[in-house]
Amino acid sequence: MERRTFLRASALSVGAVGAVSGGTASAAAPLRVRVVMFDGVEEQDFVAPLEVLGLAGRMSGGAVTTTLTTAGRPGTVTCTYGTEVEVAEGWAHNDADVLVVPGGGYNDKTGPGVNRLAADQGFLRRLAAVDALRVGICTGTMVLSAAGLTKGRNATTHTGAKADLAAQGANVVNARVVDDGDLITGGGITSGLDVALWLVERFLGAKLAQRVETVLEYERRGTVWRA
């Protein structure tokens, strides 16, 4: 099955597309997830999906792979609280089925974080051209908005940015996770856990998502709103 067909089919069904049976992926090619890293990124925003999807990949025998990528060239990224992460992979827009944009630093309008990323017109053009399911975590949604990807769409973000998101043309939904087909967004810093678990359920099935929850000892919270 072609990847784009795979993504379109999954948007219409919560069933296990490329199902997992007995912990082994039945699909030949894994779902490729890339998480965008940048100076000022919130640690929790990228670590949560990395943890959930990494565990899902291990428990499914490799049905999903997760890679950190910079918005440009490979290098060291300094996160919100000073954590330094060496990111070995640079931007590769054709190498992902799902592209996750975390948030961070939204209240600092001049420092590192999503505002600086949203001001990078070159990056926004590259982001808009990506042929992948785009996912915004917390204020990462505001980067997608800056690229024109949320206008007229159902979306959510951190409570402190919802008014701005609405002003930029999105239909703001007060839900923990908003699935608008080829656009998924999560509200709040810890929503990366719930967004990532929803990605596991949507693409690989509820059984695997429940197993991941059990290992993490985490119970999903809030509503998954679906178009």
C-alpha cells in the first residue's frame, strides 16, 4: 500500500491499518515519524511523543520508527530548561509519514522557541510543502498556523495561545486532542502523551495503544475530538 493511501485510509478509520498481531508488525514498511527539534523547544513536548512512539515501535516489532530532526542542518539543540540534545538528522521533508512539531517559548517573543521558528519564512515554506500528516503539540500548533496550515481547520493548542490561534483563522476546539484528518493537534504541554497514544491507536490499533499505556502506567486524559 502506498504511504499516502495508508494515511488517507487511517483518517477514515480507527481500526488497525497495517495491523499488529502478537506484537509483530504485519506491514512490511514501518510508519515513519519525525519530530522537529529547535532551540527553545519544551522538553516535555518532544520527549513525550518520543517515549510513547519509541515504546510502540519496540512492542510492535518495528511497526513505527521515530527520528529527531532539526529544522535545518544537524546540530545541538538547547531546550527550554537548558537540556542540550545532539540531533544527528537534518531536515528531510520526504522522509516522513508523520511530522510532529513540538512547542516551547511562546511567551518569549524575541528569544528562542516557536516564535523564532514561525518567523523563519524558509522553514514555513518547507513545512507547508511536506507530504505528511502534520502534528502540533502544545504551541507547536502555532508554527503550523504561521505556515497557513490551520486556517479554516479544527485545531487546538495551549490555553494561553488559543485566542491567537482563533485570530489566525483556526476553528479552535477545546479538546485534549483534535484529529482533523491530515492535521492533528494537542493542547497543553503534557498533551504530547495523549497525542502520541492517539497516533498509535489510529495507525496501529487500540490494543497496542492500551499495552503502551500499561507499560508507561499512564491513563489518557481528555477528549479526542475527531472531524
